[in-house]
Amino acid sequence: MVSEIKKRKAKLVLVQLPSGLKPHAIDIQHEIESKTKARVILWAGSCFGACDIPSVDGLGIDLIIQFGHSEMEYKLG
């Protein structure tokens, strides 16, 4: 994840977590921000799987990281 942020030179990253990981959200945010130059926004809404991607048009998000149980990559644009 950190390497992908660096590779894409993402400045604003949205992190979407399932409910079970939301208690660790601040730790995840701090870990990402300490290892990259990106600013992290935590998505507080639902996350019911890979099809539940939030609408972030107009927010200037460079990269969405969605935590889940299986590895998957989906590239926008």
C-alpha cells in the first residue's frame, strides 16, 4: 500500500475500512502519513466489499485504498 502511494505520487488518499477495522483507523492513518507524503482521509461510511466504492468526485482524491479480506486491484481511469 505504501509503495503504491509512492509510485502514484498520491497527495490525498482516501482509506475505506470495514467495520471490524474502523477501531484501528487512526493508527492506519498515522502509519500511512508517516511513511508517505500523502494526507489521508478516513471514510466513515459503509464498506460492504469491493463494489462499495464511495463517490469522491470533486474532492481531489488521488487514490482510494479499500481494506478487505482478499487482495484486489482496481484502477480508475
